Amino acid sequence: MWRKRYQSFWVLGLGMLLGLLLTGCGSAKTQTPPGPAESTAAPKTGAGPVESSAIPAESTENSLAVALVPTATNGTAESTFQQVLVAFQEGRLEAVFDFLPPSHQAEVEQLLQTFADKMDPELWSELFQLLNKSANLLKSKKELILSLDGVKKLPQIDAIKPFWEGITNGLRDAATSDIADLKQLKRANTRQLLAAGSRLLAGMQLPSFADIEVTTVQATDEQATLSYRDAKNAAPKQVEFVRVEGKWLPQSIATGWPVAMADAKARLAELPSQLAILKPEALRQMSSIAGMLDQLQGAKTKDEFSAAAVPLVFTVAFGAQMAQQAMQDAATTPRQGNAVHLIINRELTDGELTRLKTAVFESLGDSAANTDYEFIPNDGKTRCRFVPITDLPSLLTVLKQHFEGTSVRLDAETKTIFVDGN
């Protein structure tokens, strides 16, 4: 888990990108072209206004016209940083995809197709039917839902109310789109899906990055160091950028991309076996939830609606917890005994975490694709976990070389490696 908020905006964007793709957003046949988002305050900069240019709509038969989006092919690292922040601020998810190098885009496209190949068709279909029922309920029973005491107490509810219609319409569009069919998902165009997915954010209050100041410390044709402040009066931070296939990327993303892709492919390879474990209980839970949604749809009064809502809340919460536990068990139980923990007595920066991960995974060779990792910088320390690690002495040697001049010691009983923060 990366804790630094703005140095990891690319990771956040890719997460949003893949999440929207794999839940199905928009339809190549039915969606209307998204218009240019209304521009809000742009990040402050020492190098002039944010650059943007039009990307022409694709001309294939079922293609979508797309919004104006920025391109960083010939720009500077500074303008790339600015444009990505503006894209997030305006809810243009497809812009994240535009900033990836061509080979990276191809890999994301391949991940989408692999997911469609590996996903269970029955589970996928039932999931979208459930999503459609939920969207229709949110649409038709808005007042009864908002009258529930539990909903009234939600701290986010006042912020959600103005966007209720847009959210419910977006969910219903997603639930009834061509992407609800895995055959259509296999033929989907990633950027078109994201352009349609941006409609889900239309009108919503998105984070503002207007206070972020970005300046270039030093730059060459292929590398750049940027300084930025993520809040007024905040201490300046630095992030390294490199040019990859003509596109500027943070050094941490460029370095970590191969490992991240290998990890994603390994997880997708395990998806069918994990779904086989989950499927019987998942279908039972979804059938139960569908029946409860039907009861809520038929409720006429607040009391009837409230009485039907209570078991639904418990069923959804319990089902989500059980599914998460089952996935964790399926993914980690066979390898849990080979987990190694690393505790560093200071918080590492994003760049330091990237270099550490690269050093460890390069030492693992072919087994890196099957290794899970977790980084948690918090409370002045950095805690890491790698699993499975079958050659602990070799890992210890790698860490001693990486943290040269620093005390690195192993507690063999707990398989925990401690690194002095000095």
C-alpha cells in the first residue's frame, strides 16, 4: 500500500481505470459521446498554462466519440504532471490511459481480455442482474432510502444527495450495457470504456488540486526532477520522472511496471480456481440478495421498507466479509508458511520503496511473478511483507547490500528482518 497521496496519483488512476473496466461501464452501442468537462482551477505552475490537444474520435463501426483530452507525447514532465491532476479534477478517466506509453496500453488491453477469458460467465451475468436491480431500487425508492435512520446518519449522505440521479443513471447504464456480456467485454476498447465510464463521475464533486504548485528542479530530454507542494504552506516534495516511449512517467511507475504486470497476470491465472471455490456460495448469496431487493421494491411505507432493509444490510455485509476471507485463503494459505516480514525503523519515501521492491524482485528471478508483497509506511516506520520467500539467506544478503552501512538483522524464529533507520 502506497501512502503518499500525490506521488502515487498514477497508481490511483490505474486502479480506477481497471476497476471501472472490470465492472463494466458504458456501451459501445448506446452511450452518447461525453463532452469536454467544464474546466475548474488548474494546478499552479511556474511554467505557464496547462497544454492540451484534441484526440480524434476513432472511426470503427461501434466506436465512441471522445472528449478533448491532454496528451504528453511532446510536452514536458511538468506539464504532464499538471495535466494528469487536471484530468483527475475533471473526472476524465480516459486521460490516465492516454498518458501511458503504447506498450503499457497494450498490456492493459491484454489484461482486460484475459479477465474476460478467465471470468465465470454465470457469475458475471448474475452480478450485472443484481446491479440492475440495485440501480432500479435506488431510482424508484430514493425518498424511502433517504428516510432510513441509518442512511441519515451517514457522514457522506449530504454530499451524495445532489448527485443521486447521476449515480443511479450511471449504474443502470453500466448494468444494461453490452459489457454485461463477457463476449462483448473481450472485444471492448479500453479507452472507449473509460470515456463512457467518465460519465459516472459527471456532476460529482471531485477532489480539487488547485493548490498544488509544480516546478521543475532539473530536466533533460529523458529525465526530470519536479518539486511540488500538495497544500498551501506544505513542505516541498520531489518526484522523479523519466521518458518511456515518448511519454513521461514517474520513475516509480516506470521501474515497477514489469513487476506489477507480472503480478496482475499471475493473479488472473489463479482467478478460475478461486472462482470455483467462491461460486456456489456467491450464487446463493446473490439469489438471496435479489429476493430482498424485490421485497424492497414492493415496499410501500417507510416501516415496510425499513423492515426489509435490515436483513439485506446484514446479508451483504456478511457475504462481502466471507468472500474476502475466501479469496485471501485461496490466494495465501498454501504460501503463508514462507512469508517474510521486514521492519524498517523509518518511513521510506515512494522512491525508496520502489528501489527496495526492485532490488528484492530482481533477486527472485522467475519466482517474482508468484510473489505477493505489501508496503505500509506508517507511524515513523515502514513494514513490508513478502510471500512466498523460499531462500531467506539470499534475501538477507540482498537487503544487506541494499541498506549498506545500516544494521540489518534477522529474527529467524519469526522470519522478521529488522533494518536500522539511520
